[in-house]
Amino acid sequence: MSAPAEVKETRTGRTGPGVRWRVLSANAVVLIVNYGDRAALGVAAPFIVKEFGFSPSTMGILMSAFAFTYAPAAFFGGALADRYGPRKVMTAAVVWWSLFTAAAALCFNTVTFLLQRLLFGLGEGPQGSVTARTMSNWFPRREYATAVGLSFAANPLGAAIGTPVVAGLLVWSGNNWRVPFLVLGAVGVLVAGLWWWVVRDRPEQHPSVRQKELDHIAGGELARPDDASAEAPSVGYYLRRPAVLAAALAFFGFNWITFLFLSWYPTYLVEERGIELEELAWAGSLPWIAGAVGTALGGIVSDRLAKRLNAPYTVRKWAAILGLSVSGLLCFALTSVAGTVLAVGLFTVTMLLLYTSNAQFWALVQECVHPARVGAVSGFVHFCANLAAILAPAATGFLVEDLGSWNAAFSLAAGLAVLGAVVLAVVRRPAPAR
């Protein structure tokens, strides 16, 4: 089928404008499954530890192991999306990680868990940068932070949904920790089919998109960038820019808190606060629900201010600084909270404010780079951020085991978040990306 015929089909499609929101919805479903699968180990950890006798430091290493492949896959996944398109890359990634989610049920010792986590991370890695490229293709700049905010709101929502689902499956199965992994793996394969059916790489390729929607995406104030507007600099050029490196460091601080909570929060509630499994469903979900709300609100408010002030980079930057620095200070305050209810409440507020910065990191990249390099550079920033996924769970495990101190773990997370905010604050606005 030639390109002109494809455009003709687009212009005469029978459905009205708004296909980009269907694409966003499919993307959100993928990300819900992504984080739900990732949260499963944290919820099941007490039962895995009981069966195999893993120490906190060993469990921390297993939780971190997936990030050794997840982090580089985030970079390469974005580059592959730039070259081959988001549709193919995301489909392959979802199928891969779903198969290795289910494979957790086959693990029987440290080595098999380690191998499963490495292969699982390889599949999960591309989702962030592929999402960034998908939203860049489908939305104008004036809607981009909203699009990525609503998309990435699905990450903490996935953890919020995954925590009670896994806990419920554990109760239903008589604490058989293998059952949740098998169920989540099967769901993931079905979601991969949904993505392939709904999504195309660009709106011009989708048979249901009308000309009115194409005009909305490509025209008006802060329109979608044109890939061919100018020759794109190399990826390496962008990886040396201070604005990109500062965004990466700030995102690292964000992810340190995220992965501390994702990996160890259920264990902290059970062991330190005495929460029962039945109570874990609500106590473990509230902070992630708040994170989903924060991500969505951060994106929506950022877009509105960027359009009103006509200063998208400045708005994204200071929104990220505010959310990251305040949540870091609140994370430090967790060290002095005594009551369980108050601790859960403070966790919840911390995640709400932290996640207002989530969409900003992705939007900052779009403001800094040529549209043809959004996937690869977003992948690099996500790669740097996910070095925290390697370090945070393992460091927390060692701090809890060797120092017996959750407070030390929370203080370290708080310091890294504030450091990232400070570095981002001192970096100057880069030259226009296009």
C-alpha cells in the first residue's frame, strides 16, 4: 500500500477525532501491567524469603538484578523505537517480559531467581522510552506533558492495582507465591495483542484518524515537531548537553525513592509496622494511587502553564524541581514518624508530590532534542535514572541488614532527591531543539 493511499484512508475514516486518546489508553494499559508485574515480587517477598531463607541483602540483590538489564534496555529500546517504530518494539517487549513474569513460578534457588530477574528486566526496559516516542508522534507539544503524564500515571496505578491483586491471589491460593506470577504473565500476553491492534507508529498511518485530528496534531501553537524540519544532530551530541545530563540526574533521584518504595515498602509495612497481609491491600496501594494522581496532575498543569506563559522548558524544569525537592524533604521526615497510620499517610503525600515531577523529565527531553532523537535520548535519560533501580533496592537491603535502620535508607533517598533538584535548578535553558 502506497503512502498516498494510506493518507486517503486516514482522511475518510469513519470515526471522529480523538484516536490519539485511544492510543494513549492502550499505552496506559501496557504500563499498568508493566508496574503490576514489577510490584509482584515486593508483595510476594515475605513468602519467598520464608520458603528459601533468603537474607535481606540477598533479597535486595534479587530485587535489583532486573535493573542490570532494564536500564540498558531503556536506552536501546528508545533507539529501536526511533528506527523501527513504537508498535513493533512495544509488542515484542510486552510479550518478552510477560513470559518471564510467568517464569518466576519455576524458580527454585538464588541462581534461577537471578536469571529470571535479568531476563524480566530486559523486556520491561523499553516501555518508558517507547512511550515517550509514541506520545511525541501522536500529540502536539502543547499536549505532550498531559499525554506522558496520563500515560505514566499508569505506572504507579499498576503498582496500586498490582499490590491488592497479588495479595488477593496469595490469600486465595493459600499463600502460594507462584500463582500471582502465572496469572500476571498470562494477562500480559493478552495486553500485547491489544497494543498491536490499537496502535500505529504515527497518526498518518492509522485508518481511523481524520484530517481534522491530523491538523490538530501538526498545526497550531506548540504543534507536533516535524521530524524532517532540520537535520538531526547525533545522539552523542545530546548526551553531552548539560540540560540532558541534569534531567538524568534529577530523574535518578526520583527513581531512588520510587524503587525503594516499590521493592521494600510492603516488607517495611509487614516487618516494621506489623501490617497483616489482609491490611496490605489498602496500606500498600494508597501511595501508588497518590502517585498516579500526581503524575496526571503534573502533566496537565505543566501543559496549561507552558501554553499560557509560552515557556515550556522553564515550566517543566521548575515543576520537576518543586515536586522532587519537597518530596525528598518529606521522605526525610519519615524517619521521625511513630504511628503506622501517620506513616502510611506521609508515604502517600510523599508519592503524590514526587510524581508531579514524573512527566516533567520526559517533557524536558522533548524540549531539548530534535524530534527524530526523542526515543534514543529519552532512553538514555531513563537508563541513567534506572541505575537507581540497581542501587536502591540493594543498598536498602544492606542498610536494613547491617545497620538495622530503615531511617538510614529513607535519609539516603531524601538526600539524593534534593541533590537532583539542586543540579537541575542551576542548569541553564538549552538552545532550541528544532
